[in-house]
Amino acid sequence: MAFSSIIFDFDGTILDTEWSEYTSIRNEYQRLGLQYPIEQHRLRVGRIDNRPWHEELETVAGQQDDIDSVIERVRSTHLSQIATADLRAGVAEVIQGAENRQLGLAVASSSPHRWLETHLTSHNLYHRFSAVASSDLVEHAKPWPDVFLTAAEMLSVEPGSCLVIEDSQNGLTAAKQAGMTCVVVPNSATEGSDFSAADLVLDSLGDFSFGAFGL
């Protein structure tokens, strides 16, 4: 198969935002004497149609706290950790390699465009992607295929010619439903998920080989 483009997920793939989100929420559960296991959080990763985490917390904890303060603490902690995070290993090299080979580059994410633009810009990456398909543009985000199909349309390429790089089971499901080849690079929040449908699973994107895909 000839690949024309590489489509990156963002959260957890380009930047490891997932672990800091998990620990920020877990801290609030623990402060109330409750548990928030990683298995519970994994179900949320890569999609936005979940019941909000703070509603789940209110259900099990009751009205023990000012929920607006809880949400703000999680948001503040999460953002402060992201602000100092580096790109995941291998991301910069794969982007450069794609550019060298004149492949199309896109981001397809369940996050809103403002989030993507902010964090891609802070790492000097936004301008390097020809397309950014966000949850704002589709009716259904991952695990539905819409954002990947939208990215392919924005790149003016066929879905089957796209190679996706993902970190989550929901993202993998979306990519395969879009008819795309998918490489999964798990992170601390997603490792242990079922990636049996992936075309390739790597411990690090630093191990990615263009040659393995005929590129």
C-alpha cells in the first residue's frame, strides 16, 4: 500500500497530556478518601462523549465539596504540568521525516481546536500540519471515525493512504473504522489497553521506521 500522509493524534501521542490529567483527577478522589483506578480513566482517553469526570465524582462522593473549586484545581494542576512537558520521544523526528518525504501531515483529535492550536503552537508545530481536524468539526469524535475521515478530506487524500499514529484504544478503533493503517504508541495512561487491532505497536515512536511502511 502506498501511503501519502501521516495523521497524528494529539493528546497522549504528540504530547503526553493523559497522565497529568489522570493524576490530577485521582488526587481529588483521594482527597475525599476515594479511589480512581487507571482502568477507569482509560475508558475516557481519546473520546469526549463520556460522562464528565466531576459528575462521576459527585455521584460517588455526594456534595462533599464545592465542585467548581474541584474542577478548577484539576484544571490548574493539569495545565501547569503540561506547560513543562516535552514532546514525546520520536515525534519531532517523524514529523521531519514526513516532511523530507513530502508526505501530508495532519492532526486528528477528540479535543477542541483551541486546545490543539494552543499547545501545538507552544511547541512550534501548528504551522507544520496542513490539516488539524478537531472535535469542533464533527458530530461524533473518537471512537467514531469522523475526525480521521475529516483529516483525510482536508488533505485531499484517500483514507486508505493514511498512516495514523495513536496512543489509545478509542483512537485505534476510530482509525481502523476509517479504513486507515494504525501504529499505536501507548503511554503511561493507556498501556495495558487492548491494541490487538493495531497494525503495529511500539514502545516508543523513536523506534518508528519509515522503511517498514515502504516510505
